[in-house]
Amino acid sequence: MPPTSPTVARLELTHRIRQRREHLELDSATVATAVGIAASNWSHIEAGRRILQEPKLRVLLDLLEFDEVERGELLALRELSKQRGWWDAHATLLGGELLQFHGLEYGASTERTHDSVLIPGLLQTADYARALIANDTTFIPKSQVKQRLEIRLRRQQRLREPDPLHITAVLGEAALHQKIGGVDVLRGQLDHLIDLLETVPTVDLHVITFDATKGIHTGATFYLLDFESRVWPPTVAWYEGPGIQGLIDDPADVQALELTHELAQDSALSRDDSLEMMRHCRRQIG
């Protein structure tokens, strides 16, 4: 089982509550009045930005007619959601949306990602990540580079935990040639990717070659996070583009990104052939 994530617990709790409210055809204003909170606060509750006090949650569970087993599960989720994850220590720097992403990633069982020109964050070396972060002068002040690097490296610990995050990454061949930080940094990055594929079976990487005629998704990076929960959406997406980022949990939008990733992986080399290409690129730069 993946580690317990307060973020996942909170969103599962709010999803189940919203699902039941809609099933009973109760509007938000009615529920807010019955629970004793302002209607303006209810949207924050259902979005997972706030947690109901336990007495009010018990009133809500009665109103929504949850049985005893479900009540116990939901009260337990509330307790889990009050815990702090490692990412909460960086709340001032990251802000709400990125905090949510890190919390979701920590509690996911698998991650699927696609990037045309960059190595995925979970697979970057410290030197590569530092160069990449420092280069983003439009959005990242110099004073934040060190802390953002620490956050990225902390994320990577999930790859080597007893129950590790499984990652399937699809990237364009350009990522193996782009000299982010210089040739020495690229050399170290290629060595790192080769080592991961040779020693970590839960890391799966596929390269779309320059001569591929389809499969490249340009302009943005996306992550598909899969969960083992039986009631929360089994998969959500996180999308990052120039000046835009956010969680996607609408089933139709998630499915569209799943199809995009599937097409990309189908257009890419196998894991073994991708590894051989990385070895070739590494030999080329000496």
C-alpha cells in the first residue's frame, strides 16, 4: 500500500460527501443550513480546502444517511486529513495548488507522465534540477532555488521506499540531448537514468524518437496519478503549462489525457530499446 497522505484522505472524504449529497438531490444551501455553517463556506468544504469540526461532520453524516460502517470510514478519513505531510512545511513557497499536487503524488500508487523536451522531475539529478529551476527566472526568484531543489529531491524518495511509487514516463528524444546546465550535467543525468532503469524495476521509461510520426504532446507536461482507493476517482491528472497549472479530476478530461499518454507510449521505444538509446547518447558525449 502507498503511504497515507492527508491530501488524499481529505479529497476522498469530500468526494464521498459530495457524491452522497448529489445522490440525495440536496442542494448546497440546504446542507450548509442543516450543518450550521455559512453557505459560502460549504464550497470550501466540498473542495477540500477546509475540514468540518467533528460534531458538525456527525450531523452531516446523519443528514446524508450514511450507515455505521461508512460513518466510521469517513470519521477516520477526517482524522487522517488533519495530519501534516512533509510538503506542508513549504506551504508559503508552494501555495495551495502545488501543495495539493505533492500531497496527491505522495499518496498515489502509480504515476504516468509525458514531456517532450525535459526529464521528468522524479527522475532528475540534483544538478539537472538545480540548473532547470535556476533557469526559470520569470517565475522563480534566485532566493527560492535551493528550497525548490530540496522539495524536488524529497519527492524522489517515493521511488525507493518499501512500497515505491511506480512511474511510467514517456519523453521525447530531445530530452536526451538538451544540455540543461551544460554537458557535464547532461552526462550525469544520462548516467542516472541508465542506473534507474538497470536497478529500479518500478521505473519505466520510454523514448519517442525524432523520426516518430505521432505521439509527441507539445507545450505542456502532465501527470496521471492512480490511487488504490475504492471510492475516490481512481485517477486524477495534474497539468502544467506556461503560466498555468492545476488539478484535473473531471472523468472526461482525465480520460482524454490517458488516451494521449497511451498514444505516446505506443509511439515510443520499448523500455529495453529506450535504455539502449540512453547508453548510446551517453557514449556519444564521452
